Amino acid sequence: MKQTPLKAREINKQLAHYNLELSKKDQVVLFQDEDKKFITVNKEPSFFYYEDKIIPTLKYLQNHLVLKKITVDMGAIKFVINGADIMRPGITEIDEGIDKDDFIVIVDINNKKPLSVGIALLNSEEMREAKTGKVIKNIHYVGDEIWKIE
């Protein structure tokens, strides 16, 4: 896997829409091979690329909740952490201001811990009105390849 050291300012432009800014002291490295790219900040896997968009990893989100969130009930957890898309019946809370195609963090109702990162298939209002069906496409979850990166 190819490693490329980056300057924080090179990546800060991409992180601006998360209201994040890395400092000059942060050690930023881009790792990439044919099928995946991710960025470590101070040796922690912090961001990954999905269709050329930079997205925070679950490990980063445990300490820096920078995405809007969806809360799921305990019955949905086993499906979410196995990579299933998020279905409307399992959702208990929906943050305001979610737009279609936004990146969302999915948390559990009891511990509020990040379980997965997904892409909203509907906006907040449409999600609330929906009674059934898929509302979030799961792209990164506890136990997947990105999660296992050390």
C-alpha cells in the first residue's frame, strides 16, 4: 500500500464542509492501493474516500461527531453492523437538516455509539414521513475493511 505524507492545509479544503480543520502539527498520511484510499491523522485512521469524497471513519467519529445522525433501535444493530442498509422501521430519531445524499452516522439508541456511516436516500422530512423501505445506504460499518485498518 502506497503511503504519501500530506500537509494539513492540503486536506483542510476537503474537510471544510465538516467544519473541521487540522493543524500544522497533525501528522497526515494518505494510504492508497487500487481499490481504497484512506487518511490517517496522527497514526489514527480518520478519513476514507468514497466516490472521491472524503468521509470520517467510525473510529474518528467516536471522538468527533461531525456528521448528522440517525438513531436506530436495538433490533436494528445486528443488521447495521453486518452491512445492511438502514430501513425506516428501525429508526427512532432523525436529526434535523439532513439532505438527500448527505453522509450520516448511525448510532444505537442506548449507548449513542457510532455503528455505521451511510448516505441518506431521503431528506429528514421524507424520512419522517416514510413508514417502510430503505432510507440510508450503508457504506462503512463496525467490523468492515475500513474498521479493521490499524
